[in-house]
Amino acid sequence: MRKITQKYYIAGTDVGVGVFAKIPIKKNEVILKFKGRKINSEFTEKRNKKVKKYRWGDFLQIGNNKYINIEKPGVLVNHSCNPNAGIKNDKILIAIKNIYIDEEIRYDYSTTMDEDDWTMKCRCHQKNCRKIIKDFKYLPKTAREKYLKLGIVQNFIARKFEK
């Protein structure tokens, strides 16, 4: 039997393009690693002005003024207010519940952001949709606690919420 190493495929969605499960992915299983050049906020601001569009979705915040300019396929993973995946150790996307074949893989962008000026209109269409995606600190307390317990909050943000 041939071993399948890639767990996902890329396909169209109602919000553009997304990442979908090629095979069943079990809870806590690694899906992919976010890769890209390390950059700072000055680079992100210049890039956003150059393309005349506010495109924070292309950047993964990994620290105060530290980002990864995400490459494919990671840049194609969409947001959900009811995610089935999350980021561990700042760069590793894992399943936080079992994901089935052809199910879109999504994480909550709020678990990665601490900027105070970043927002994004949400189009996840989930029952618990927050309508606007904001920094982690603005999540409802129950969501923050859940994500912290799962260990899927960027390390630099999680440290601010340690008891």
C-alpha cells in the first residue's frame, strides 16, 4: 500500500481558495508547517501600501513585531470562529478535532494576533461567528481559555495570559 504523506489539497471555497483534508486527520495530528521569510511590521506596512490593500492574512505573527510572510499552502488556510485546527509552537498547524476527508481545514486567526489595530470581516458562516476577527485579547473569555488550554495560541501571546 502506498503511503500518503500530504494530508491536504487545495480547492475553491466561498471565500476564494482553501485547504481541505485529503485523508482523515486525527485530533492532535500535524497537518502542515507554516513556512516563509521572517519579517517585521515595517515590511508588512510597506507591502500593504504597495498592493493598496490591507492583507494581514498573508502574515503570521510569531512575536512582537515579528512575522512570517506565509508561503503556500499555509497562506491558503482560512479562518473559522469554530476551527478544526490550531497552531502549536508558533508554526505547526495541528488538528484540534478529527477532520474528515474533503472537510476544509481552518484555524482561528485571533489566536495569532496581538496588534491592537488589526481587524478582518469574518465570513466563516459558523453558528458562533463573531462577524469581526480581532486580536486574541478581544475574544470572549471562554474562547480564550479554551484555546490556551489546547495550546494553540502563539507563545508570545500565551505568555501574557499565564496565571
